Amino acid sequence: MRGPIFKLALMLAVVVGVSAANADELPIAARSWGGVVRAAPDDHAQRLASLREGETLTILAHTKVQLNGFEFFRIRYRVNRTGYQWGGILCPVGAALKGAFQVCPASGPMPGQK
């Protein structure tokens, strides 16, 4: 027989599991620390553009391509352009995203800046 403590623990596990999954749902708003947008998820791929520090974008998809502990992501930037940027210079707005550097505010200075 399962008592109320077991039921509470089960409910908490379900809620925590859903929250963790939601943090990785894409697309998600993000900002860039600057750097190069590439044509493919590779640091030697063709350069498409350079982003300014704090520029807004949307992270569209995981690529599962890793470099130095961060993932390359497919992004949409400057309204309707798409490309790939390394997660070590990306910060999602409002929620952590595995493979990206850190969480950023939607506007204002980037983390650690005044």
C-alpha cells in the first residue's frame, strides 16, 4: 500500500521532470556575446555574418556537435537569416539551456557588465 508521502514524492518527481524538459524546449530567445555565424556547425565552416555583443537571436535547434564543452546551435538572427553559432558565446534569455554558456536578461547589459 502506498501512502500520502509516496504520492507526494511521485508528484514532485513528475513536476521536476517536466521543468527540466521545458528548459531545453526550442525555439528559445537568446543573446550573443558576439562572434561569427557559420553556414554549418563547425568552427571552420563558411562565415555568414558577425554578431554584435548583446545582439538578440532565436535558438532554433540542437546540432549535437560539441566544441570545448559547448554545442553548436542552429539560430535565426536579424529577422529571417539562419546559421549556426557556438553555444560558448550564446546565452538564452530567462532559462538555462544545456550546451549554451549562461542565462542572459532580455535587455540591458550582458551578465557581468555594468
